[in-house]
Amino acid sequence: MEEELITNEELKPQDNTRKEGSGLLRKVLIGIAAVLSVIFLFIFFIYIIPALQTIPGKEKNLITNSPLLKKDPGYKKHIALLNRDIQRLSRKYSSYTSGQSYLVINTTDNLFYLYRNKKLIREGHCSTGSFKMLKTLEGRSWIFKTPKGKFTIQGKQTNPAWRRPDWAFVEEGLPIPARQDDPVRYEYGVLGDYALALGDGYLIHGTIYKRFLGMPVTHGCVRLNDDDLEAIFNSLSIGSKVYIF
Amino acid sequence: METNSVNRDKTGRNILIAVSVIITVVLLYYSVMAMMAPVRKINSLKEEYSFRQDPKNVVSDSIVYDSAYLSLYREKAYLTARTAMAATDSLYLSMNLADSNVTLEISGVTVATTKLTRISASKIFYDRDQYFISSMLSHPFTVERNIASIPKMPLMIKMAPKDTSEYQPDIIPDTADYEPVNFIMEMDNGTTFYVYQEEKLNKGDRMHLFLFDLRYRIDEAWISMKSIFSLKVPEYHPFIRVRLPRADAKIIYRALPEHGQIAVYR
């Protein structure tokens, strides 16, 4: 009995240590398992399920080329109808592209492309809207962006004068003239030799700030260098199309 | 003491088993519901766009599997969608998955074109019944929501000076400014277009794309979860995922109107 008691007492601390050790190990393992489960669930919902939805089924491709069907008069009629529709649609679609000269302007890269008879005849740099929003304390605001879409040349002018709009005064902290035809509003020689009107006050014109060509710096107009402007002025007539994107 | 410990172990094990069973059942239920979503979508599209006999010109139903007929029908569908968009006078996109190219057009005039470097799409687009896919593609898709890594309009606000003394000329814009271009377009018919830049120009591009994609996936998974746990089959969104050069991706995203249109040929 005495011997047994001594042995038990001697063993107890070791057992406890082992038990504590295995308890800690179990906790660690449970922790790792929990973390892995969470990661698995995340991947399951975010990646596995969408991937499973995308896996194509083992469906047999049914596309045929049956000679029997081709002899069917109904089939021939359907094919003829389709061919007719395609021709009609193709004609309609290509009729949209003008055979005359037209201008394409890329406002993201500030580039222009001049086409004649659907062929590119000139390309180069231009400057388009700066995407600045000018705000006054009184709550007035202007966004300086070049509009996108299809436009028509509405007017052509040589040696244009710039009639400065209100924002041109606001931007420089100058008082705005009350009258639209006030001589203070007129500035000469800043738009180059030519201007082509796109409507709503937007122009294609020259510039004295040639070092900014290729950059988005304008108040919405399209600026070009002198040679390009002259080529475009001579190529486009009133009614010509300008595509801005 | 020992009996208590054994009991605690048993209870713990039982709880673990119960939790595992519950999670497995939930995952199975979720998987089944999620897998039903594309099937349901295909069926609804087939119902809407399947072949209908013309009583004046009856033909064998197998015509919809004929390669010559399908090829012409596909071409007609693409032209129909593009012609409809050309009439709108605004910028639109024509995506030709067969030729791996995409063109930006206005009123039938191609203003920009680029090559698609990688394409992947939902299994719907590879269904054995190609007729209903082409019928569906004969209508242009309209963008309902844009999610992008760049702003549609990079607006900078400038306060007007009070007088000439406060006036400062504009600073030359920093054209070297770099931001990765990735965007997602959710369309009106439930299709989603993922447009990601092909190049990894900067160190952070890969991580940026991973996080951008992950954020969208989490949003989508959350919507599906809400639907599934309210015992409804979630809505499936067929997708077309493409990669293209960064510069072109930027042009396309900035040029397309907020609710722009897209025609697809495949």
C-alpha cells in the first residue's frame, strides 16, 4: 500500500503535464481546423460555386449538316430569306458611314483622325476638354469637357475672334461684363486662322498654346496645330460629320 | 474527475459532429440551389428565344441545328443588333468573340478597334442549342451598372478666384499618372461583362486586379446567399470575361455612355 501510494504520487505530476500537453495540442489542432474551415467556406462561396456553375455539361454538340434537310423546300426558303435579310442589313449598316470626309476625335488620348472616302488621310495630336469643374462661391459651375457622340459641322470661319463667355472671366477673377456684345469679351488671334463650329459653342480651332497639344487642357473645344487645322478646314464642309469619343 | 472529463470529451465530440453535419447539409443545399440557377436561366432564355415555326413557311425543327443556317442566323443577329445601336447616334461596342476583336462605333462608323487577348464565357454561350443564343444576341445589351477602377469622368474641382490677385494659371496635367484599368458592366438582361487590362505594367497590378475581382465576387456571393437562405434559387448572371490592352480598355470605358450598348457575335 505504502509502495503503491508513493508510486501514484510520483506519477501524478507527469500525468498532469502530459494531459496539459495533449489538451494544448488539441486546442491548437481545433484552432487550425477552425481557421482552415473558415478559409474553405470563403473559397467555397466565392470561387468554387461560381466555377461549378461555369463548367459546361457533357452535352453532345447537335450541329449537323444533313443533306436531307437541304432538299427540303422550306429550308431553301429560310436560307434565301436569311441571305436577303443579311444583305439588306449590311447595306443599311454601311450606308451610315459617310463616303465624304469626316473627322474622328479621341478625347482620352487627345488624337484626331481625318478620313476621306472611308480612308484615313491624316492623323495627329489635338487638345480636348480638361474635365475641370469651375465653381463659384455663389453656386455657379461649369464643367470643361468635350462632348462625345456624333456632331455636324454647323459653320466655318476664317480669322475667328473669340467672344469670351462668362466662365472665362470667372476663371481669372475678373468682373463679368453685363452685355454679351461688350467689346471686352472679344479677343483676336487666339483661335488660330480657322474655326469650325460644332454647335452649343463648341469649336474646332487653332491655338497659341501648341506645347499643350496632346493634353486635356481645353474648356471643351478641340484645339489643333496650324497645319492640321488648315487641312481639316479644307477637307470638311458644312454638314460634314465629326465623331468624338 | 475523470468521468467528468470523459463526459466533456464526449459532449465536445458530439457538438463537433453535429456542427460538421449541419455545415455539410448547408453546403450541399447551397450547392444544389446554386447549380439550379444556370439551368433555370437557360430554360427561361430558351422559352423566350427558341425557334418558332412560321405557319406560312413550315420547316423541319432540325433546321436550328444546321450549320449553314446557324452561321447565317448568327450573322443576321449581329447585324440586327448593330443596326439597332447605330440608329441611336451614341457610342456603342461591337464585340466579336469569334474573331477576338472589339470595335467602338458611332452611327455605323468604327472609331476605335482592338484585339481581345483572352476570352472566357459562361456555359450558356456554349449551349448545344445555338439558335436561342443567337436570337438573344440579336438584341443589344444595355449597361445598367458600371463598376470600375477608374472614374468615368475624371473630374477635378477648381474654385473660382475672388479677384485677379487670387488667380493662378492651370497646372499642366500629369499625363504620366498611372492607374490600372479594370471594369465590370452589368447589363439589362442579367449578363455581366468583365473587362480587365491585359498587361501587368506595375508591381501592384496583379494584386489590384485580384482585390477588384474579389470585391465583386463577395458582393455577388452575398446576393446569392441571401436568396438561397430565403429558399429561392438565386439569379444566375451569364458572363463574358475579356482581357485587352490597358490603353484600349481605358478608351472604351471612358467613351461608352453610362448606359451604353453592346452587341456580341459568337
